[in-house]
Amino acid sequence: MRRLRATIVVVLALVVLAAAQRRRRDPLTPEESDQLREVAPEPEKKLKLYVTFAQARLVAIEQMRKDPKLAADRGQRLHDLLEDFTNIIDEMDTNISDYAAQRLDLRKALKVVIEGDTDFQLKLRTLKDASSAPEVAKEAKDYEFVLTDATEAVDSDLDDSRAVLEKQNAAFEAAKEQAKKKK
């Protein structure tokens, strides 16, 4: 009897896991994926592309919010775009951590990331403020949670990027001083 219960629990867990994996869709278009593959060995270009892709999602959100023709099911579509945006930010943050662990020079790219994240914070805050308006309150319920996730992802990425940039600036400054001492 115990083994039967254990087997049932395992089977149910596998079914739930498989369903969750099927539901997850790629936040990138095929063209964007191709662009990332082309610049895979170049971290600076790759990080800049992630910023561009994230910006594109926020532009699409803004256009959708302004166009009355897109009112039908807008809340769910905004939810999906915000989810894609968050996944892109999370992937960018993972790449920054991986590249920093490899001690690659990310200083130029991190400046672009930090500028992008700062802009993203403003746009997300504007969206949050606008979502409290009575005329959009119902559709805002569809994306309220994922908007919070997106904001937290950007905040985290910004903090991580600033920390990595600070470490890299200090390391390169120390190396420069070390080189001067050798001369």
C-alpha cells in the first residue's frame, strides 16, 4: 500500500512538471534567438541585445495600452508581455553573473545595462501608477502580480550590475596601479 501511494505521488509530480514545462513559452522571437546565437561569443553584444529585447517588450506594452482597438483581452496580453520582459531580464542577469565569474571585461556593456534598467524602472513605475486608474483596474488585475515580478527582477538586475561594475572598475584600477609599480 505504501509503495502504491509513493508511486502515485511520483506519477502526479511528473504530470504536473510536464504540464508546467509545456505551458512555458519562449520569451524571444525566432529572430531574436538567432541574433543571440550570432553574438554568443561576444558578451558585450549579447548583453546589449538583451537590453534591446527588453525595451521592445516595454514599447509593445505602451502601444497596447494606448490603442483602444486592442482593448479586448488586453490584461492577459500585457501579462504575457510582462512575463516575457521578466524572463529576458532574468536571463540577462544570469549571463552577467556567468560572465563576471569568468572574469570577462563587462564594463562597457554594464553601463548600457544599468542605463536600460534605470529606464525600465521608470517605465514599470509609470505602468503601475497607471494601473490604479478606475478605467483599467479590471484589466490591471490580470497583470498585477507579474508587474511586481518584473519590477523586482529589474531592481535585482540593476543592483547586481552595479556591484559587478564596481568590482570590475576596482580590479582594473588595481591592475593599472600594479602595472605602474612594475615600471
